[in-house]
Amino acid sequence: MWNWLKHHFLSPKTFYANTTPLLPWMTLAFALCFGYGLIDGLFIAPADYQQGDGFRIIYVHVPSALTAMAIYLTMAIAALITLVWRVKIAAICMSCSARIGAWFTFLALVTGSIWGKPMWGTWWIWDARLTSVLILFFLYLGFIALESVIVDQHNRDRATAVIAIVGVINLPIIHYSVLWWNTLHQGPTISQFAKPAIAPAMLHPLIAMIAAFMLFYGLILLLRMRNQILLRERKSQWVQEVFV
Amino acid sequence: MTSMSHLFAMGGYGFYVWPAYCITLFVFGINFFLFVREKKHVKKILQST
């Protein structure tokens, strides 16, 4: 079963062919979610009773932070598949995700800092949530740096996969940091089990923006993976055919 | 005109809200730009092989 999946669905050639029809639909879904989230979040959702219109930064800060964590989780799963089953596509996914994840973590840090200044009176504080997200950013940079110094493809995939798996320990620390330690950062806005601590009128654009950010990640990931597939498989017959 | 300035003021938080959204658009833009640049690079390599 796994071998069939590996050779028929996860082979670079099949992956390239299967993702082609997905791209326009993902672009459309992203445009709709982002357009709705942006308009509703900026102009329609009511102002917060404590933070006023300053709370609207939530619509870019929370989605970027969630996406940054989701990307690292994707990388860790891809790393495990790379190490155990040596699937080429998983190694490519891991590599492309790191570059996108670093940007989203940077965005979460910057928007969080911008939000922190009017609400907490400071751009930065060394509390558990902020520090653990900064560590996530350094993990991404470390992954990219390690990847750039190892020449051999096989060794590079294995070494970076180990980094990705070790770093995944940081994800629960980020998630539970606001519960485990005293911190200026607010608790979770959306919980898996509890009722959301946010009014529905404010929640809908937030969900749309989270979907938009995830779709953007998925879209850029597929586009970059397709580039890398062409590059790695450039000597194969099918690439010559696709390219011509 | 007043409603536009009211909109940009964001209840006194415009200095923080607008840059946050601009940086978001910048990050989206740079990710797309990096993909396009990589695609051109790959195309160049494929043409030379």
C-alpha cells in the first residue's frame, strides 16, 4: 500500500501533474478569503471595547503566528517521512516550507511588536510567548543555514530533517507558554475545546484570514516545490517533455 | 473627506494598524517575488541542459 502510494502518488512526476489543476482553485480561494477578511477585519468588525481599533492587528498577527507554527509542524512531518521512507517530495516540501515559514514567523514577531507598543507600552519584552516564537524564527534560520552549507543532496536532506524533528519540541512550548508562565501576552483567542473568547462579528474575519494565510502558504509551497522538482529531476525524460 | 481621515486614523491607532497591514502585504509580495525569481533561475538552468 505504502509502496504503491510512494511510487504512484508521491513520485515527483505524478506530484507535478496532480498539482497543476489545484493551483487556480487555490488562488481563487485565497483571493476570496483574503478579500473578505481584509474588508471585514478593517472596516466592518466592531472596535474592541478595551483596545478600540488597535485590536484590528489581530487579523494579521494571529493568522501569521498560527501559519508559522503550522508550517513548522508540516516540516517536522515531512522530515519524519524523509528519514523513514526517503520520499523525495517530502524532502522538497521540508526545504521549501522553511523559507516560507521564516517569513511568516518574522511577520508574527513584527506585527506582535507593533501591537504590543500601544497595548503594553513596549515594543518587546522577554516573556515566554515572545521568546519562544523568536526561538522558532532562529530554528527556521538555522535550518536554512544548515541546508546552504551541506553540498551533498542526500546528507543535506537527512541533516535538515533531524533539525526539523528536534525543533518541533518548541511548538507545544509556544502554544502553552501563555498558560504555563505569567506573561503579558493574552491567552488563546480560539481554543479547540472551549467557546471562542471573541464575538462572532470579530471571529468571522479572523477565520477568513487564517484560511487565507494557510492557503497562501499552500499555494507558494506548491509553486516552489514544482520549481525544485524541475531542478532536481532536470535530467529525466518527463522534465524535458514538460519543459519543451 | 472627514470619513476618510476618520478611517485612516483608526480611532487613534492608525500609526500601528496600517503599518501592520502594509508589512503583511510586503511579506506576501516578497514570497511571490522569490518564487518568480526562482522560476526564472530554474528555467535558465533547464535551457542550458
